[in-house]
Amino acid sequence: MTDEEPAAKKAAPEPSGVDLARVALRAAKEQARARGDAALQKKQARRGGLRSGARADGRDPMALGAAINRLITERGWETPAAVGGVMGRWPQIVGEDVAKHCEPEKYDEDERVLVVRCDSTAWATNLRLLAPTLVARLNEDLGHGAVKMIKVNGPSGPARRYGPLRAPGSTGPGDTYG
């Protein structure tokens, strides 16, 4: 044995009976308190539910905005809600001229793709050229990486009708749109 080992034993004495009794008493009190809380909750639930008292707690009424923000945070809907706000502010983001001819349709959260429909092929081509700057502007507004790509769709043609006035094998008016 060296001189350091007896000093280490003197510095950290073994807990005595009184110390062990204090630790056991503290643990027993905590367990009793936990059992009492559980029993009280069961008793209140049998009486018709928990009742709000004089102090504020989580069951008290709250403002609608605070409730919606809490719901959005709990469900993890921050990005879709932000993109929904962008769709509402679309004319301010892209400008009035572009907003008259192009409108956002949907946002794919998994792939982070914003789908935009334009009313003519000319505007669709124009928006495809503006897409990189628009993605940068949206990410600046929403946070980095919220939108990776903008998918631009041209106008949709009228519904294809089948009937006696159609030639067999004809693609109809669909080949003149988009």
C-alpha cells in the first residue's frame, strides 16, 4: 500500500447506518408521493374529470392563435404551414404580372417540390427560366432547403371526350396544349 491509498479511503468514508436510513426514507417518501398523485388522479377522473382550480393550468381556455401555434408545433406542421402562407402571399413574392398567369397548386413536403400551374405555355417557359431565382427567394423567406425545386406545369386542355364524333386513334385537342 502506498501513502495515497489510505488518504483516499479516509476522504470517502463508507455511508453509516444513519446515512443509509436517510436515503431509504427519501426514496420511500418519493414513492408514496407518486402513488398518492396517481390515486388522486384516479379519484378525480371517477368524479367526472379533472376540474380547473384557482391557478392557471393546461386545461384553461387559450387564445385561438396560441392554440393553433401549439397544434402546429406539436404535429410538426411548421414547413407546410409556412408554405401555405407563401401561397397566400404569392403575388408579393413573384410579382403581380407573374401571379396573374401562374399560381401554386401544391407542395410535396417529402421531396420539397412546389408545383405551379401556368395559364399558357409561354408563361410556363418564362417561369421555368425564373425558377432558380424563385427557389432562392422562397428559401430566403421559408428557411434554407424548404423548397428544392419548382415543377412548372402548362395549361391543362379540356377533358377528352369519346364518342361518335371522334376519329379512332385521335388524341383530340390534347396535343395542342402544353
